[in-house]
Amino acid sequence: MKNYSSWPVWGVLVVTLLFSSVGMAQTQGDESENPRWFTMDAINTGLGEVPEEAKRMSPRETIRSFLNFTEEENYADAAHLLNLADVDPSEQSTRGAELAKQLAEVLRRGEWLNASNLPGRQDAAIEDPSGQNPLAGEPRRNIELAALQVEGQAYDVRLGRYRVGEEDPVWLIMPESVSSIPALYEEYGPSMLESYIPERFKASFGVLKIWEWLAIPIFLITIGLVGVATYYLVSLVARILPSGLSTIFADQIGVPVAFIVVSLFTQMLLDYVVSFSAVATTTFRVLLIAIMAWGAGTIALRLVDTIMLRMTRRLVGEIDDTKPKDKRRLLTSLYALRRVIILITVVAVSVYVLGQIQLFESLGLSILASASVLAVLVGIAGQTVLGNILSSFQLSLAKPIRIGDLVIFEGQWCYVEGIFYTFIRLRSWDERRLIVPVTYFTSKPLENLSVKSTKMYRFLELTLHLSADISQVREKFLEFAKEEECVIEHHKLLCYVTGQTSHAQTVTCYLMTSDPLAGWTAEMNVREKLMAYIRDEHPEWWPRDVVVISHHDIARGEHARQSSGQQKGATGQTGESNDSSDAPDGGAE
């Protein structure tokens, strides 16, 4: 009985769900709109008939017609290209012409607009033969015409596609954009200077007006004079400051400070004094942003260089391998930090500049589409540069060489003075500077005389006669070596005979020195002292080459000649011949 009595409840639930589903479907159908256009009951009823010259079937035709009307100062007809739905029909005739005039000024000064860049299709679909754009082929009912900033607030000027009944849809400036025209005109409208310009100079001449062609050179000369004055002012401050790091820093930032002041002064002139057309304004705006970013980044880099110079003088002093390796390792890390700061600054400045000039919005899809091609081209063209940059980071992390290390480069002794992005600066023993690519030190074996310790074994060789007393030579070597301050670990001093010929012997002496350069000096000093000792005390120890000049012993005189003659006669009697002459067999000593 309970089962049969519950069927009315289930029936009510089913009917309720059915009607709610139908209602939801109807609601969604009512809220959905045609993605190809906006439907309206009427458009600009207060403007009268649309002139035949007004082409409104595509975004390109609409803007081209609007620009043609405004150039002819026919603002009444240009009003037909605005959607004045938010304006009372009784005021559309006068108010529409005024808004069209203001919008023309905004577009002329706010953003460089080219109708040819707008879609020529009636549905404004994106044409992308490559098929990489995900929105390719999709119809659009509104597109962005311009994006402008007013006191930090963004305002879009957009075109929308509207259809009344069964008529053909048309493209018009959207009502939301029309309502923002007064605020944009107040920001981008004519400056106070233009009210004093005669009308004959306001005529267009190419992409600019006549007065703009005359004013831009004067404008550039003015800001150039401001930049030169700023540079000399900073130089004067650098000379007034007491000598030291502050003077060095002030002397290095003259140019970037001058560029920053020029940028700020130019921006002030564009905001409050003169307002050029969008072609000139856009160019100036991009240049100002790039100059400001470059100036700020350069000043930051100069500050880092000054701090590094101070730390170098304080911690390390003269860059060589006599300083503790911990300090030299710190200086190497500071150079690596400098390169990281440069990289971060360049990336940040690039992103800031691109963001400010809104390249990401207008060229984003194109950049993404060509990213792979650009990556390949950059990789091929900049392979050497990129390899050096990566190698510099590798050296900074692994530290096979450090600032101040003594290395052997192409047979020369050189100190490492600086490790930069693409090159390493070396200081040779004769104070020359060698610029070597970073990849040289990562792709070839190198001899680092300071990698573990600056201590170095030096040796000298002497060639003496076989009669030389090695014990005396060894004794004098120990005496002379211990007199040298840079010779350390005296228990490692050695002196041995390391070679022998029929006439001479080679004596080699070894000494441990505190660093390579001082060791070279100690080696020279010890050799000179040993040579002076042998020359003054035992000159007979110098090696001599014995050469036979004649077979006759001249010490025996005539008796030796007679004995020689008898020997020759005896040889002849036995039938043996001897054609040898008395010519010398070798050279003198």
C-alpha cells in the first residue's frame, strides 16, 4: 500500500524537472546572441539619410570613409559612422558632428591609424593561410581600433557590427567608445600653442601638417640644448666633488642623466605645450621610453661598477696572484654578479619598453607564429656570442680561473684582470692588455699557475767542466738561495749533476718560491751570483772544447819534426801511402 501511495509525489517531481529544463533552455536561447553582429531596432534615427559616400560594410571601409570625411571637415557625414545610441535622437545631429570632430583629433594625435591594416572582410574574420592562429576564419562582431591611456586609465576605441532587421549589417564606432570621446579629446586634443597657429599652416602636407614640419626641428634643437646643458652641469658637479669614488661615479653618468632629463623635458612639452600628429607622437613616445629605460639601466650599472671598484681597492688592491685566493674568488664572483645584473637589466628594460609601446597586443600572434624561425636565425647568427656568454657563466661558477690568477697564454705570463660576457682581459708581464674570447679558456687546455697555490718550483742549469767540484757549487747555491726573500721551504733546495758529456757536466739547482713572478727574479739572481763566483774563484770550471790542430807536438821542437819524417820514410819503404795533410782537424776553443 505504501508503494502505491507514493506515485503522486514522483509524478510531481518529474513534471517539475521537465518544466525547469524547458525554462532553462528558453532562457539560454533568449540570452544567446548572433556571434556575427549586434541586433538593433534602429541606428542614428536623428541623423537622417546616410550619404552615399559613407561605406560601412567592413571595418576598413568604415574607417577610410571616416578619415575622408574628417579630412574634408565634413563632420556631419562623419557622424553617420558613429553609433549614437547613447545620445538623444534630437541631439544626434549637432552632438554627432562635434563627437566626430573630436574623435578625428584623437585618432590623429593619439595613435597612428592606418585603414589598410584593418580587416577588409565584412565579417572581419582573421585570414591566416598558415593556420597557426587559433581564431583564423572565425567571424568577429567587434574589433579594437585603438587603445589609449588617460591618467592611467585605459580607453578602447572599438568598431562593432550592427544589423537592423533584415538590412545588411554595418560597422560603426561602438556606443561605449563614443561615450569616452570627450575624455580622450581632453587628453589628446589640440594644445594651447595650436590656438595661435594661423589656419594656413594647419593644412596637411604628407603625413604631417605644415606647422609640424616647421616646429619639429625647433623642438629637437630645444631638447638637444637641454641635454647638452645637463651634461655639462653633471661634469661640473663631478669636478666640484672631492676626489674619490663619488667623483668617478658622477663623471660616468653624465650622458645617461642628460638623456633622462631630455626625456622628461620632452614629455612635459608634449603634455602641456605642443601636441603633434600620431606619426610624430608615436615615434617620440617610443624613443622616450627606450631612452628613459636605457638611462636608468646605465646609471644602475655605473653604480654597480663604482661599488665593485671600491671593493676591489679595499679587498684586493692591485690585481695579481699575490693576494689571498679567497679575496680573488670574491672579486670573480662580483664580476659574475655584474654580468647577472646586466642580463636582468637588459631583459627588464626590453620587457618594459615592449609593454609600454604595446607591441605585445598588436604583434603578439605574429611573434608567436614566427618565434621558431627567429630562434633558428638568432641561434645561427649569434652562435659565437651566445657561446661566449654561456662560457663566461661557466667560468664564474666553476672558477677554473679567477681574477688575479697568473696563467700561461700562448707562452706568455698573464694576469686575469676581468671576466666579461664575451671576452677575458689579460695583463701581460710587460703591461700589455690581451683581449681573449671566453671560449678559449673553456675549449683548450690552459696552465693556471695560481689555481691551488702561488708556490712554484724554479730551476737553473749550469754547464761546467768535468773537473768542477760539485760540493762547492752546491754549498754556494744553498748560500745564495737562502739570501733571496721569496725562496721558501729551504729544506727543498736541491743541487745535482743531471747530465754529462765527454767534455762537460750539467748541474741543475732547484728552489721553491712564493709566487711565479718573484720566483723568476730569484732564479735570475741566483744564476748571476753562481756565475760570478765561478768566474772570480774557479774560472777553470768553465767547460772547454779540446780541438787537435796538428799531430805534431810543438813543445818538442825540431826533434819532433825529424822523428815524424823518419816515420813517414819508414811508411813509404813498406809500400804504404799516407795522403793526409797537416791541415787542422777542427776549430779553436
